[in-house]
Amino acid sequence: MKKSSKALIIGFIALWILVFGLMWAKALVKKGKTSGLDSLKQMVTKMTAKSEAKKTGPEKGPEAGEGGEEQKEAVPVRCYKVAPMDFKDDLPVMGTVKGGLEISLKFEINGVIDSINFREGDMVNKGDIIASLNKKDAQLKVDYAKSKLESAKTQALAAKKKYEINKNLYDIGGIIKAKLEEVELEAKAAGEQAKSAEVELKSAEAEFQKTDLAASREGVLGIREAEAGEFVTPNNKIATLYDIKEVFVELGIVEKDVDKVMLGQNVIVTVDSHSGATFNGKVDYIYPVIEGKSRTLTAKVKLPNPDVQLLPGMFARAMITVAEFSNAIVIPSLSLNKKDEGYTVSVVNEQNKVQIKPVKVEYVTTDYSVVSEGLFEGELVVTETPQELKEDMPVQVIEVQENTSAK
């Protein structure tokens, strides 16, 4: 009884839905909107077909074949046109101008400075007197040594005469040989004293000459570090003499760039005081250790300075040519793809498809790299792409960059 009641209720509801649907369809026909119904039917049909396809798998028919292989969209890329060019990599560094020779000027003896005959920056010639000590004590030593020498010479001459007299007496038998030998020894002693006095005089004269501090060579004088009236010893520096016919520039190389700098590399130096002027030199010496808190290596660059434009202490900027290639294949470093087996690049062929080519890289910088094998003039190397490229992938070239300096 219960089952029949349920069936009756379900049948009633189905009948009601059917009647309502027919009435709604008639209303649509009257209003001319059957197209909407057709669209609804088509939508239901498609949904049903998709549902069936999921259950039974894709059909392989003439219609299915048309959409079976979807057409791949071309990937937009930017390229660089390969061309040979001259390439140079310069390392910018800073440093200080130093004299070719830097000589500390000091007196060799103690004394009080009587006069200083220079100002900072003065040019001096070899032998010019830079400063002088008070000469009074030195002069007294010279005078005393001269007097002592004269006395010694007189005594030596007297001893010599005495020996000659005794020699004559001995020859005629007036004295014994022992007496002659005694007089001979006295004469020799007097002669040695005269020689000693002569050496003492030379020493006093040499000390007197040391009261003048002379330039040992031509150059320019640095900062004065003593004043007249000051007592100095051989440890006190009066000034520094710089030989500036040939100068050095000491450059600080940061630790990450140390392996790029080598002896003999070309260097172009500029200084603020001579705007627009350049000075060419070569790396002459590289210090064997990294010093200071800044962890820099010092490299010395030798520069000729015939016009004395470069002075010690000047701040210098320099460009060290760390690599130079002629007629080389150079591409943007962004083009390189680093793999375990080496470098590759993506090249666009005539069919606008990608070719992955292995290349041999000779030199790499942040911006550009030199390729020795694998690329040829005129090829288009991909520099920018929105996704990873694969072999034979279709692409659309939206921009081509060319190097204006390429040959």
C-alpha cells in the first residue's frame, strides 16, 4: 500500500513537470524565441557529449582529428644579431700618484738646524743645499784637528832630523847600533802620529760637510717636517725628495678582481687637475700580499712624466685593460645558458624555430661574453624570452639588437 502511494505521488509530480514544460515551450514559440531553446538544446547536447567522451575516451574520427593536435602559439623573443667586433674589457680602479723614487732627507749627525732653504713643492737640482746645521762645533773640531796635525808634522820632522844625525854618528862609530835603533823608532812613531792627525782632520772636515743637507738628485720636495732652531738626530726626517721624471701610480685592486690583473697590462690614467688628459702606462709590479681592512691588492703602474704634470699625492683614476680581442664573436651574457657539460645558446633559424646550440666561451663579463666556437656571423641569438625555450619551439622575433661597432 505504501509503495503504490509513493509511485502515485512520483507520477503526479512528473506529469506536472511535463505539463509545465509544454506550456513554457508554447509561450516561447509564440514570442519567437525558439532560437534560445535551440541554443539551450545545443548546450545540453554538448555537455552530454563531453560527459560521454570522458566515460568512453576520445573518438578518432575526421572531426576529432581536426582538434587532436592543437596549434602551438609562437613565443615572443628578443634577439641579438651575431657579428664580429673588437672587444676590450676594462677594469676601473683608483689610486694615488707616487714618485719614481722617494728619498727621506735626514742629517747624518746631531745638531741644531740653522737654516732651511726650501718650501714644499720646490724643484731642486742635485747638490742644492736643502738645510744646514749650526756649524760652530764642527768648525772647532776642524780647527783643532788642523792644529794637531801641524804639531804632529813638526814632531815628525824633528824626529827625522834626529835620526839622520844619529845615523851619521853611527856611520863614523860615534854611537852604538842600539842607540840608532831607538832614534829610528822615535822617528817612525812621530810619522805615524802625523798620519793619524791627518786622518783626524779629514774626519773633522767630513763632519763639517755633513752640517749641510744636500739633494742627492733632481726632484721635487715634499712636506717640511722640521723647522730652524730644532735639535735633530739622524732619525729625524727633514723632508722627502721625490724623483718625478718617472712616476708610479699605486692602484688598489679589490679581492674579487685580483685574478684579472697581470704584469704588462695596458693602463690609462686620469687625474682631476688635468681634465681631459690621459696618461698611458703598464702594470709594472704587483704586491705579493693583500693588505688592509679593505682587502685590496696594490698594483704599481709606471708612467713617464717629462712635463711634470703628475705630482706625488695626486688622486688618480685608472682603467686597466684586463682582456682584449680583435674581430671576435661577442654576444650578451644574458644569452648564455650554463649547463653541466658547458654553455648553450638559443638560436632562431629561418623558419622562426629554436635551435639549441652548444658554444665554447673564451671570456665572460657581466654584460658581454666572447664565443670562440659554435656561432657564426648573422645568426640571431635569443636574449630575452618569457619562458624556457626548447628545440624546434616556434618563436616570434619582436626586436633585433645589433652592435654598431661590429665589422
